[in-house]
Amino acid sequence: MTKLLEKALEAVRRLPPDSQDEIALAMLTSAAMRESQRKIDPAHLPAVLEGLAQAKRRQFATDAEVEAAFRRFEQ
């Protein structure tokens, strides 16, 4: 781990948990994007951007909505 990343993580540790989670999500998203380097199908781009905007607003599916989605795949 670089010194700069260590310094950044120490600063993040001092933030409230919600802020830590937001930064962690951004870091994981960035790392995943760099690892995969997959291009988004232009037809899917609006849905991807909306999903990212919802995540930024912390608008996540409820447990019941996730469960219902998985039940649709079982049929």
C-alpha cells in the first residue's frame, strides 16, 4: 500500500460511518472499473447512470424487493 493511500485511509477513519461507507463504495467501484475495463453498452448507459445516482442518494432496494427479484429468477 502506498503512503498516500495509507494517509487517505487514516483520514477516512475519522469520518462518520455513513461517510466512510460512501467513500468505500466509491473506492470499490473505481477499483472494479479499473480491473474490468469493460465498456458499457450504450443502450445500457442510462440505466447504469441512474443506478449510480440512486446509490449516491443511498436509495437501495429493500430486503423485500431483493427477495422478490431473486424469486423471479427461480421461475
